[in-house]
Amino acid sequence: MSERSWKEIPIGGIIEEAGNADSYETGSWRTYRPIWDAEKCIHCLACWIACPDSSILLEDGKMVGIDYAHCKGCGICAFECPDKISALEMVLETDAAAAK
Amino acid sequence: MARRLTLTGNDAAAEAMRQIDPDVVTCFPITPQTELMHKFADFVADGEVKAEMVLVESEHSAMSAAVGAASAGARVMTATSANGLALMWEIVYIAASNRLPIVMPVVNRALSGPINIHCDHSDTMGCRDTGWIQLYSENAQEVYDNVLQAIRIAENPDVLLPVMVTFDGFIISHTVEVLDALEDKEASDWVGEYKAMYTLLDTEKPATFGPLDLQDYYFEHKRQQIEGMSNATEVIKSVGKAYEKLSGRAYGMTERYMTDDADYVVVALGSTCGTAKVVVDEMRAEGKRVGLLKIRSFRPFPHAEIVAGLASAKAIGVLDRSVSFGAPGGPVHKEILAALSGTGHQTSIVNYLYGLGGRDISLDHIRSVFEELETVAGKTIAPNEVRFIGLRG
Ligand code: SF4
Ligand code: SF4
């Protein structure tokens, strides 16, 4: 992030660039990381509907992965994934990073 | 051409609002402000203004609606008193932080409890650090003039901060006085058209308002607010000069009433200044070198003008109409001590607490302050040695 001086930024916290939430990487907030099992997934898209951060990635109407740059790790996707399927598992971020 | 009117302070504020005809006025009643908005509602009902009047369910909503409308680019006004101001509190800060030039008459009233509807300055003094500019008015004329000037001050691009125009509950708000008002055309030319720098409704230039602002930029935004408030000093003075040209009535950060050669000076704000001027006149006729330093702008605080206005004083009496519990003296007193500290000016400063909950302050009271100042000159007064005017002993 560019760190600008108080003389260079718009006043009052105004953000002039529309849609720049995209460049705000909220993924760093995550404590638990959703791990997706492509083998188990039936592409019902329950996770995609429920994700509050638009972090479930789709291609041609199918789930293809998770946008870890923005996923905050709330776990709603894993909760919504049908019990019989359980294609999403929440793993402690430190464990997930260590396993990498 | 001036129009000579007889109005209460509340009606004088409403008259200025009629001439300004803001885009949006948000409103919730509270004594002693209620009649101000009653009057403005009459203007709306009679079709004399085009303003959109938004009646809300609380002061919290009145300020929230004001913030919303101002973010949309509207010129917005509201008004309140005491407990109503307290209920707005959270959004009062947001209005200033979001740099929205809302103008709000505040009719000073004691902030309970025990419950009291009469004048003191506990309401507006309590929010002296919210980031709002605060102009205190001595009488209905100043209420009218300050409201008109506040629009130009708030909307100045170097300032962009909200302004409270305060005046003493009942003493000014409900007392009929004679005042001179501008012609409608003069007043509307004076305020001009407001063009907001950003608006919610501008789809060509979309922007985000009031976003999350964390460790990386919040501090910078506060620094900008400090700058806006600091710029306000020059803007208040230049708007005052321009208004003098238009109306013949001079306005600055302070008013120095016979202070130039004064040995004994009383510092005050609000309606008490009128009372003090009468005493100064009487005592000057007796050959006493006394004067009044009236603070018009409490935020920004007029340090330079205070130092200049008190230059000749051997003893100073600072009148506070609100308590800063646990602090050495009242809010005005502390500012005066701070303004004089480091200037090398040796003087005796006495803090007087008076008028809480509308307790009357008389000519005799102020005369006795001057008489006491004559006896303390040259003595060291501890900052926590507060004296009480009109309190039963
Ligand atoms: S954990 Fe939360 S934020 Fe991340 S993908 Fe799942 S639902 Fe979206
Ligand atoms: S909810 Fe589960 S099964 Fe359905 S698309 Fe998401 S991961 Fe796949």
C-alpha cells in the first residue's frame, strides 16, 4: 500500500476510486482457512451464495477454488456445504501455512 | 437597506434560516430551541422557503439525517439544545470528521441533571473537542449575523467543518430584541450557492463516504481536521470583514470592549457580555480602567487575540458558565491560562463560576468581580482557586 502524507489524500476519509475494495486484501485477517476438496464437491454453489466476501471462485457455473486474498475465514461456506458432502474444511491458518 | 425587526433570539435564527433557505433542515424539538424550528416550520408551511424539512424521531436521527443529506451535497441545517445535543453526540463527531459543513444553532441549556431547562454552557462546552467550530452570540442581532456568517465559514474550501452558533437559552432565545436584518436578496447573494466537493449522487465521479479508516490513514485524516480548524481562524476574520462591509456590523474572533488601556479585564462569552458592557461603561464613567474581552469564537480558540486583548491587564477575571469537574477551573479559564502561558505576561487570573442552570448574573455581580480584581492585582492566584458568583454560601 502506498503510504501518502496527510497533504496528499482527500479529506474526510473520502475514497475517490470506485470499487477499490478489491485492492484491500482482507485475507490477512483470517484465523481459519477454508480448504476445498475438489473431489468431494458436487458444485451445488451453496458456499458461493453464502460467502459474505465474494471469495468463492466460479468458472462456467462451477466452483473452482477460493480467493484467499479476500477470504476472511468466517467459515460460513464450510457450514453451508451439505453435511453429506463436506467438501470444505476449516483449518487453523498457522497449520495450513505449515502444511504448505 | 437594513430591515429593522423585533424578534426573539430563536426567531432571529429562524429569520436567518429563511433567508439562507438551506436544501435540507432536519429537526427534533427540545426546549428552549423548539420555537426556532416552529418558526422555520411556519416558513416551510407557508411556502416561503423551498427547504426539505425532515422531521425525525430523535436528535440522534436529526444529526444522522443531516450527515446523510450533507454527504449527498446538500446545504444542511439543524438546531438543538442540551440533552438533544447529547443524544446527537456520536454523529456530531462524524459530521466534523467527514468534513460536512452543517450549520447548527445550539440554544444553550444546562445539561441535566437534576433536570433544568435554563441557560448554562455545559452543553456546548462539553463538545468543544468534537471538531465543530463554535461561535457564541451576545444577543439576537449576533445570533442572526452569526448564522449567516457560519454558512460562509463552514463551506469555505480551506475549512469544510460544521459550525455551531450558540446563544443563551431563554435569556436570548425567548427575549424580544430589536435587530437589523439584511434584505432577502442581499442575504441570498451573501450565502451564494453551495457546491459540495463530493456528492453521493454524482455518478460521474463516484466516491466512498465514511469508510473504515484504520491505523494506516486515520491519523492523517485527524491531521487534516486540525488544519481545517486552524485555517478557520483566518476565514472567520475575513468573513467577518466582508460581512461588515455588507451590514456595517464588525465581527472578529473576539470583541475588545475598552480593553486597550484596561487594568482590570473580565473575559466572558454569550449574553453576560451585554451585562458586563453596562458595568464597564458605568465604571469607566467613574474613572476606573476596566474592560471586557468577549470571546466570539471558542473553537478555534483565538490565542493571538486573547494575548493582545489582555496585554495591559494587571488582573483578569474569567467567567465560566460551566464546570469542568475535577479540573482546576472552568473550560474558558483553562484556555486563557494556556493562551497566556509562555508569553511572559505577568498577571493575576481569577476564575469565576456563575449562572449554572440559569442562575441570574446581575450588574452588581460583575461590578463586584471588578472590585475584587483591584484587590488581587500582583498576587499569585492558584488555578484551582475558583470563586462562585451568586451561590448561597
Ligand atoms: S471462509 Fe467465509 S469468507 Fe472465506 S470463502 Fe468461506 S464464506 Fe467466504
Ligand atoms: S457448498 Fe460444498 S459442495 Fe456445494 S459448491 Fe461449495 S464446496 Fe462444493
